[in-house]
Amino acid sequence: MTEYIFSILPSLLGGTLVTLEIFVITIMCSLPLGLVLAFCRISRYKVLSKSVGIYIWLLRGTPLLLQLFFVYYGLPYFGITLDRMPAACIAFVLNYAAYFAEIFRGGIQSIDKGQYEGAKVLGFTYLQTMFRIILPQSARRVLAPVSNEAITLVKDTALVYAIGVGELLRATKIAVSRDAVTTPFLAAAAFYLVMTFALTKLFELLEERFGAYE
Amino acid sequence: MYVIEANNIHKRFGSFEVLKGISLAVREGEVVAVIGPSGSGKSTLLRCLCNLDMIDKGSIYIENEPMAHETGSGSVRYAPDKQLRKLCRKTGMVFQNFNLFPHRTVLQNITEAPIAVAKVGRREAEDYALYLLEKVGLSDKKDVYPSRLSGGQKQRVAIARALAMKPRIVLFDEPTSALDPELTGEVLNVIRDLARDNMTMIIVTHEMGFAREVADRVIFMDEGEIVEEGVPSAIFTAPRMKRTESFIGKVICL
């Protein structure tokens, strides 16, 4: 048993690396993109705010798997052909940015308007107010929902299996089919659990750090 | 020269006219107390003077420079953004609810604007902040977060924060209304000290005794108008207008 697990470990680890790669790329790109979208969403320019509203509706309102298929199988019809991995990352970034945008919008709008007024009478510009006063306070409030999304993302990466990216679940499935045993599934579950556990701890630390002033 | 000068300013929210032609000019070193019933437009007046609310008619000058002025067609033109921010920096504002930045320590609350807006060096900003903290009696609290302070302490930090930008005039919007009664004294003492230092101030307040004591001039507002103004002794003991008399009678009874 132990021996068997060790024998499949390299391929599972390889799959985990791909999973982590998708995770890191998605987080790194969708967080800033989500922030930009959130700013657009609360912008007083109606066209901008409405278009982003529609974007969010589309991306949250359709299955991520469908979006993945669209980017990988659908875009070639429009003359855009992407490799599996870039296609997977683009779909994930676009999808998660929509969720993050709504989380950030909520966080920004939850800050008391007295904070804007306090900053304004001191002469802060809008951007200074945002980056020095509003966002640092919003950060604390959005951490919990962001950690939810991050944990969901770890598991959602398994979806890219459907377009043939060799991530953890695919590596597992290959081992299961080849060796006709179910042990790899358990091993994969353990891998996912370790990753989500690490994330949970990381966010707990961040919450402590950002909440120090309360 | 007036530090701040408002001419015939009007402000409406929807169909409700909050300010119906207020004119007010404050000289350097003058302390003006604004009193009047709730909803009389006192706070809105202050908010217009520091550009938190925009006026619909009239003009506002800060040290003779126009913040907002009426054009020929009767609409109000505000100064361009940059100029507006420059002018607004000359007015400090102290809010009823303090509006301290909860994620910054007491010291950082005070140095944030001098560093970010006035581009003062960190060392210099901190030295001045420490001096101000000593003035308001909170030197020992410099490294704590606002959540650890009492209401009176928060308001004293807010005053120090406003002073850190070296304003030409400080506007107080009911600075003690959100405080427990036993904490108002410490805040009023700080304002009293400022009056002694000849700081120019407009104070919207319900503390009649305090208004009478520190103000050079008292303005009584009701329903968006200045009903009466004069030296405190005249307003409080010999009001000329019926409305003033009835208001003073009511609040003094309490």
C-alpha cells in the first residue's frame, strides 16, 4: 500500500504543480482585475458601470465549465486558438475577477461615508482617499469572502481536466484507470485538503494582521 | 480681509431648501458660534463652507480667493479641482462623529495628511503632530488605535488632525454632541485654548454656556436663515427677534 502510494507520488506531485500554477496565476491576475472592475462598477459613468454590471452577470451567471469550453473550443471559430493551459488560465481569471469585483465593491461600499469626508476636508484626492483610507479598511472586511473564493478556486482547478490539462485530478484518474485501484483518489483528496488547509491558515494570519486596529 | 466670506448662499436637497440665502464673513481671530434648532441648516452651512456640500446659489471666498462664485447667468461656478483642494486645505473641519481613520494610530491619523497632501517630511510631520498631541493632552496615546480611545479623546485627536494642516480657520460641527456628558469638558477646554491662541473658528454647537463664553459673535439660525446675530450677551440676554427669544428660552430651561 505505502509502496504503491510512493510509486504514484511523482505523477500526483506533477499534477499538483499544474494545479498550483493555475491557482497562482488566477489569484495574481484576478485580484487586481477584480479591483479595477469594482472601481468601474461604482464609477459615476453610467456606461462603464452598466457594462461591467453585464460582464459580472454573464460571468457569474454561466457555468465556469461552459466558459472554459468556450475559451478553448469556441474561440478558435473567431480565429483565436489557444493552448490548453493559457485557455484554462484566461477562463479562470475572467470568471474569478467577476466574483472578486463584487466582493471588493461590497467592501468598498461598506466603509462609512464619514471616512471619505474626513479625507476630503484634509485635501486628499480621490485616489489618495481610496488607497490610503478606504481600501486598507475594506481589505479587512473582504478577507473572509476572498478566502472562500480562494478555497473554491483550489477545487475548481479540477475543471480544467475537461480540456485535458494535466492537473492533479487528471493525474489521479490516469493512475486509477491504469492500476484499477481507488487509492489514488484518496491520495488526491489528501493533496487538496493540504492545499486548502494551508490557505485557511494563511487567511487566518492575514485577518489577524489586517484586523490589528480593531 | 476676511478669512472666509459667504454671500447669499442657497442650498437645496431636492425640493427642500436648507439654506435660504446665508451671508457670513469671519475676520481673522474671530470665534463665531452658530446656534439654532435641529434642521435649521447649521451643519449644512459648515459643510458648504468646506466643500462637502455644493451650493446652488451665492458665492464663497476663502481669503479673498473664490471657492465658488456666481456667474452672470446665476449658476454657481466652483474653482477648478486643484485650486479647490488648495483652498479647502485652509479650512479645517471637526466632525460630530470624529471620522478618525480607524486603521491608523493616533500619530498616523495626524501625520497622514501633512505627509500625503502637504508633502511635509515624515520627521517634521511627526514632530508637529507630537506638539499638537501635547496641546490636546494626549501625548501618551500616540501609538494606540482610535478604537482604544474614549469619545472625548477621539475628538481631541480629530482636532489635532485638523490643526496639523495649519488651517486658517477651523469649523466645528457639533463637536460634543456625540459625547457622554462627562466627556464634553475636555473637548471644550481644547477649543477654549484655541480661542485663546486666536484661532479663527466657526462652532456649531448646542452648548449654550460654552457659546456664550468663547464666541465673539453668536449667530442664531432657523429654517435656513440667519435670524439674528450679535455679541453673546445681546443674543442670550436681550434677543431682538421673537424666534431667538423662544429658542433661547427653551434651551436655557433645559
